[in-house]
Amino acid sequence: MAANTNLPLRDRSTALIHGRKRTGERVVIGTLASAAIVSILVTIGIVLALLGPSLEFFRDVSLGEFFTTTTWAPLFTPPRYGVVPLLTGTLSTTFWACVICLPLGLGSAIYLSEYASRRVRAAVKPVLEVLAGIPTVVLGYFALTFLTPLLRSIGWQVDIFNAFSAGVIIGVLLLPTVASLSEDAMKAVPSSLREGSFGLGANRFQVSTRVVVPAAVSGIAASMVLAVSRAIGETTIVLIAAGQLAQTTLMPGDAVETMTAFIAATGSGDVSVGTIAYKTIFAVGLTLFVITLALNIVAIRMVRRFREVYE
Amino acid sequence: MVEIEAQPDAAPTQMATRGVPLNVAGVATRTAPTDLSVEQPELVFDCREIGVRYNGVRALRDVNLQIRRNAVTALIGPSGCGKSTFLRCLNRMNDLIPGAEVDGVCLYHDEDLYGPNIDAIEVRKRIGMVFQKPNPFPKSIYDNIAFGPRVVGLKDHLDDRIEEALRRAALWDEVKDRLKEGALSLSGGQQQRLCIARALAVEPDVILMDEPCSALDPISTAAIEDLMTSLKTDYTVVIVTHNMQQAARVADTTAFFSTDQGETGTRCGVLIEVAATEKIFTKPENERTEAYVTGRFG
Amino acid sequence: MNAANRTASTAAANAVASSLVGRRQRSVGARLFLFYLVFSTGFGLVALAVLLGTILVDGLPFLDLTLLTGAPSSNPGMAGARPAILASIMVAIVLVATALPLAVATGVYLEEFAPRDRWWIRLIELNIQNLAAIPSIIFGILGLAFLVRGLGLGPVLLAGALILGLQMLPTVIIAAREALRAVPASVRQGGMALGATRLQVVWREVLPAAIPGIATGSILGLSRAVGETAPLLMVGAATFVSYNPGLLTQYTVLPILIYQWMRLPQADFQGLAAAAIIVLLALLIAMNGFAIWMRNRHERKW
């Protein structure tokens, strides 16, 4: 192990261990920190954008009138500002979305996590991810041009734009989300729990339903709350397939207008800035924001609780 | 994108012309300090009343220990008695643990390591560390060793530096034909020697080893123990080991740690006895040391 | 053992043996459950297959060179999607140049440099998690409010891309943090023990190791952004632009063109919409494929 004496040594006198200013590094880290500030600015921007016009709106229209009137007709004379039809519209589409995505998403997750062989899982998971990546405008097209005529052809006389078709397709959109988040939750359950149960003679059905799902319940619940939140916030599919008729109805076959569809339609339309009609965009937007914010906070809390148990 | 360059530690002209002492074999001894006007002190570390608290809970207290130059010092004792914690004090690695506080004085060549102006980064360039589980970077063997010199600013003669580091770590012959292969393709023992070579490439003064062989098979362990003995010619080595026999084989000085009931009733590490290895194992002064080395408790 | 005992023990042994052997009988409940599981999984797969099938059947007849190279027109025979295709590609490029580095920088800061226990760091993290779940239309409102009143950029491509970028930020930040977290702590410890600064360790060792994960997360965010409709509707992505778009001109993107074509009365425009959907899906597949290829090239087998 001959040492090469030709290499210049580092100067290692101990005087060097006194503090050096590393300004270049501080600049870089400071830049990175300011990038993190941007996210705060975005939220502040959203809140400001929503609050300003909304507060002006609620000076002219009382909260009571807003939340209890069952007619929404801001551009009519006389204008009516009851948000209830928009709420029932959102409720209706979200309901049908949940009927599809919650049970079927959970079922897929249980199958992939507990029953499927590695090959099946490797084949199916990417396909579900593709489904999650389909742009919403494509799904809206599918709802309008395939599902609604299909329903009519089997005898159910739904309106051309109806809550059911839109809702079901939103459910299809969100199924992979529920499936993958629930599957993550179930995968995090330690295999020792399963092995212990199998060792006691339980079959797969019992292990899945009585051991794994209960152990993963907060992660599963979080995925469902997240799905509901996203169903409420979905715009394009309802814009295309649910309609723009603000009526207070819960019949699945009726045309409805959701909060999101109203915002999108009015925001891209010809309403002039500064009018009450313009401010309705923000008032409805604020309502939507508050509802989804509440759901998101619940979901985030649930995820944190589920992570704490296993990490 | 910004390229992060380290500043070279000193101008090149200062380097090669210093009168570096040569030993009998004509090999340059790489020992610090380089100030030759003062007689070189025997002590590398002089630790007085060193203690560590994690989030207020005391884990180690009142350690008075001196580490001599060009020797292997072993820290032995049962699990949980603060040996690794103390080792991390020597190169400021406890700084990286949130909530860790070090009290006492640790003099390194008469400099207080925890003094107000001390740059921990510079400290670690002089006091290197090898960990219990080998942790090579997920890159090629070459890039692993080159990391240190690149970061420290020694960009010249990189190939030579890497060869020398690998030779000193007794790994050169095994990997010289596959330097560009992944470090993770090496066996456990080879990876650990790679980590040693990586530390050597930064030209440290001291090498700390935290249970370096506990994750390795006996043959690799033997190779690394031989390495420790040869490294002490040029470096100062401090190792933490669970294995008493290892300490008996390689160490010149051995320090025995154990636990005491701490201030609040929690267990806390203390230094029981430190002496020449032979004395610790044959004629220990403290009865707890004797109980441990004779195997009465572990 | 006398004969009676021997017979009894043999019978007992046979009983045990036969209860272990034999096909497992599923209870009715278990069978129904399995059916539900397979149905659930199959539902998603079948839905995707039918969806793609419908699109192809409706759209392929209308997929021709005019669609790819022509400009929108009120005559379905001559209508094309070229400006929209170009605009979608340009939006993707702007996002890669602006939102992506910003998101990765934020992720790196939060994961590697930010002090863990300060309250304002927790706030930033919570904020990002929340932003990731905000409906996209709200970002449209943000754009509407600040473009019409604030910046005065107007309904130009750059503005739309920036809004999409803001929406994309949280997803990519979260993905970048996961990728960085997956790099073992031993790498960082080893690097710092060699006397490197934290920035040097992150830049030279941690970030390169995390690039595959970051790339996957980025592509996900990018694909979603390119397929978005709602926020751009709100910031005035005009409908029928016939010239090639630039950063500061009016524009329309593929999803919005598809949406507008669907609203036109002529039946041919429905088919054109389906054909444009095929183009959009092809664009997304190309983007994803490119990212996967780049990721594989970078991810050498150590």
C-alpha cells in the first residue's frame, strides 16, 4: 500500500476550523425557501379573490335568502338568488357518483390487495391508473353520447342532460382514486395480522372483512371523503352532461345545474364585471370552497391518524 | 442550473512544498497538525465532562477521556450506554439530531470543538466516520470515492487519489478493474471497506468507526480489523464495538462504558474505566469493568 | 393394542385425514363477496374498454390530415385542430419551464432544509395538502379575479399556462417530497460525515437518486394540466382561434376545442370532437411515454 507522495495535501492546520461564511449556500437555500412561500401566496390569492366580491354580494343579498330560496335565476327580471337548486344539483350528481365509486372502488381495492395474484395485480393496476388519467372532457363526451342514449334505449326516459349520467361517469372517474388509496391503506396493514388470522383457520373472506378492512378503516374512509370532495368539485363532466337548468330536484333523470357548472358557464360567458350577476360567481365559488375545504380537512385528519398507527 | 463548488481550502502553492515529515520507509505521514514549530502533542482529543441530552433527557454524562495520536482506542460496553452517542460528539454529528445538546468541553488539538466560531463542516473534513451499516451512495465505486475530494475542492489528480484511497483501504486489488460499476454490487465487507476508502479520500486526521463490523461476516470482519491496525500508522482511530474480543485484538486503549441511574431516574451512560487494553482485560480496577470483561454480565 | 382400539384409532385418523383433504368449500357469503370483488374490479376495466371503443368508433372516421393541420372553421368538412394542438404543446412546455422547477425547489426545501418543528412549516405543509384537493374551477376563479383586475395580461396563453401551473404545484410538490423521502437517511448521514454541507449532499446525492420518483409525479401533474378544461374556460381561452398561437396571443387548447365542438349542432362536429379526443389522448400517451423513457434512461441498475 505505497502512499503516493506526489499528491498535494489538503491544508489541515487547525486554524481553519473556525467559522467560514458560506454565502453562496445561503443564497441558494434562501431561494428555495422563497419557492415555498409561493404556495402560501396562492392560497391567500384564492381567499382574497373569493372573499372580496362575495362580501359585496352578501351586502345586497342576505345569507338567509341565499341559502333558503329555491329558485336560482340571477339573470332574470326579477332576479332570484337562491342557491338551493345548485346545491341539490351538486348533491344529486355527487350521490350517484358515490353509488358507483365508493362500493366498486373499495371492492377493487380489496380484490387487488387481498385476493389477486401478483400477475393480475401487475396487469390491472396500470389499467386503473390509465382510467384515472383520462381527461374529464373525454368522460363528459362519453356520458353525453354513450350513456344517456343507452339509458334511453333501455326505456328510461331521462332528459338529454341529466344528473344520473353525469353522476355515474364522475363515479367512473373517481373509482381508481378510491381503489388506489384504499389499497394503500390495506397494504399498510402489517402482514403479521393476516398471517395470524390465517393461522387460526380463517378463510380469505373472513380475514379481509374482519381483520384487514377494519384495520385500514381510517385510510379507506379518508379516500372516500376525498372522493366525495372531488365529486363535488368536478366541473367539466357536469357541464357537458348534467345540464344548465337550475331546478330544485333530486330526480336522477332530470337536468340540473351544479355549483361548478354555474361558475364555469357564467365565468366564460358575457356577464359584465362588477354587476351582481358577476359577483354570484364568487359567492357560489365561496360556498363551494368552504364545503370542499371542510371535507378536505376531515380527510387529511383521517390520513394523519391512519399514518400514525403504522409509522 | 447552479453548480455547487466548494472553495479549495488553501492556495495550491502552499501545499506541496511544506516539509512533511517522512518516516523511516520514506512514506509521507499524513498526520495533523502541520505546524512544525511546536512539538506535536500526543493528545488528539481531550474530553472533559462530556455529556449529551436528547430533548432534555440525559443520555450520557461526565465523560473524561483522552484519545492519543496514531493509536486505536476502543469504546466497549453493553447496549444503550452511550458509546455511539459519545463517538458522535467527536465529529459534531450530534448536531444533525434534532433536540440533541452536548455539554462539557471537547478539545481537538487544543481547540474547543464546540466553540462559538467552529465550523462543523470543517470539523468533519478532519474527523471522518464509518457507520455500522455500510452506506455507499447509489453510484459507481469511482463516484463514491470521488465525492469527498470533489466536495472539498481537490479536483486534481482524481484518479490517483481514488487509487490511493482504495489501496489504503485494502480494496484496490479487488475493484481496480471495475471502478465504474455500482457500489451496491459489492459484498457487505467490500462496501464497508469502500466506505472507509471514501472517508480516507478526504485526508482526515482521525477516523471514527461506529461498530463497523457488526453487520459483516467473520472473514470481512478479520479483513477490517487488519485494516484498522495498519491505518493507525497514519491516522488516529476510535472505534465503538460490542465485541470485546475485537477490542482485545485491535485496540491500544480501551474505554469501558456502562449505565447509571440518571438524575431523573432514567438510565444514563457513563464512562467507568479507561486504560491500556491489556490492563482492562487482565487487571481492571473497577469491579463493574471486571464483571463485564469476564462475561458475568453483558 | 387390541383390535377394537386399533380400529377406533384408525377410524379417527381417517376422519382427521378426510377433513383436511378435499376441495375448500366456500360459504355462500364468501362466494357472493368474491363476486362483488370481481365485479368491482371488472367494472373499471370494462368501463375503460367501452370508453376507448366508443371514442375510436366515433372518431376514427374523422381522423384525417385536415384535422391535424387545418384551423377551426364553421364548416365541418374543413375544420381542423392545429392551433389547439400547438397551444396544448406550448402550455406543456411553459409548465415544464416554470411550474416544474418551482415545485421541485419547494419540495426540496421542505424536505431537506426546512426546520421540522416550526409552526409555519406545518402551516405550509397543511396548505399544500389542501391546495392539492381544491376543485380546479376555483383556480379558474383565481385567474378570473387577478387577470381581469390584477395583472392585466388578458386572455393569453401565458396566463392560462400560469394558472394551470399554480394548480399543478401541490401535486408535484407532494410527489417530489415522497421521492426525496424514499432516499435512505444513511445516504445523507454518510455524505455529511465526509464534511460536505447539506446543500452539497442534497445536490450531488439525494436529488439525483430521487429523480425517477420526481419525474413520475411531474408527468402525472403535467398530464392532468394538459387535459384540464374548467380553469381555462374561466380565463377566456377563446373558442375559435385560427392562427398559430404565441405566448401572448389569444388561444384555445385541445380540451376546450373538444368541448366547444360538442356544443355545435351539426352531427359531424360530434365526430370531429371524438377525433380530437383521439389526438388529445395520443398527445398524453406520447408525453407519458417520453417521460417513462427518460426515467428509464436515468435509472441505471446499480
